Amino acid sequence: MLVGADEAGKGPALGPMVAGAVRADRADLPSGLDDSKKLSPARREELATALRAHPDIRVAVATVPPERIDDPETDMNSLGVAAQAEAVTAVAEPGDDLFADAADTDAERFGRRLRDTILDGDGSALEVTAEHGADESYPVVSAASVVAKVERDRLMAEIDEEHGRAIGSGYPSDPTTRSFLEGYVAEYGELPACARASWATCEDVLVAAEQSGLEEF
């Protein structure tokens, strides 16, 4: 059996990072899988539903909230390892072949750390292959990418509902995200709970608001 692992939301300034894992026989995977970023939201939803509905496919996700991302004692590479390991451990069995999208500039190092973390967690003996762009090369990793992205989108929609407005994708380049952050800080004088306070984007918004306040004074 094959297990794929990937994560979504590593770079945004808002919202959680989500890792996904899928365990499946290659023949059971639905057609049309690809890197989740290349698929429309509707197609991602269809594929995620099909994966979860299949009786012989296992699906799991692991969520890393903003406050854990902001912890100065960790870093995004370590969190990527931890999140993928958590999701994989929930679906994998000894002897499975694990393929992971490397959330580190050094793919070999990521694979080694991922395997070591899984071994520490439950003792499963997995063959681990970690590569950059694995979600384009291995359908089972594409499946994990889709699952992770759909779950992150669901959590971002919950944040939209909480604030009564769209907060955007969470990425610094998104004008909707910038507008939301600037408006929230202007109104409340602090960052929202969904923000990754250690991100430069969030720090810049706070500094700009403080300077604006000083100029008005």
C-alpha cells in the first residue's frame, strides 16, 4: 500500500498550516489528481469527497494553528515534519511505502527527519521517499495535497464566518488579506487570533498602524 503526505498553508500570514495523508492502493485512487494548486476549488472538493468515501482508502489531516507557528522554539521545517508525521501515523501500517512532498530545501533531510519522527511515534517501519514537487509526480501525494488544501480552505471559511467578512487567502500578496489585517488592527489595536504574529506581514501592519497613530497625535 502507498501513503502520500503533503501540507497546505506553509507560507500564509493568516490561518493554520494543514498536513494531509492518504493511504491507498494505486488502482483505487480517483482519476484527475494533480498538485492541488492546479485544480479548481470545486474539483478539489470532488476529489476529496471521493477519497474519503472510498472504503479502502484512509485519509487523515493534522492542523498546526498560528500560535504554534509563532512559537520561537520551533521553525516551519520542523512543523512540516511534525504535521506530516502526525497525519501519516494516523493512516499508515508497517511495510507501507511513504511518499512525501518535502517541506524543506533539503529533501533528503526532510525525509530522514520524517521517518525518524514516525518511528518515535509508533514504531512503524516505513520506506520513505521525500521529494520536491512530489505532488506532481506521485498521485498518492497529489491526493494528500488535495485533502490538505480542502481542509485548510474549510478552516479559512470558518474564520471568514467568525469575522463576518472575507479575509482572503491569507497570503501576504492577497489584497483582501492586507485590507482585512489593516482594518482589524486599525479598529482593535492588535492582530486577530488567526494571524501569524511572527510573520513580517503582520509585524509591518502593526508598525504602520502605530506610526499612523503617532502622526495623528
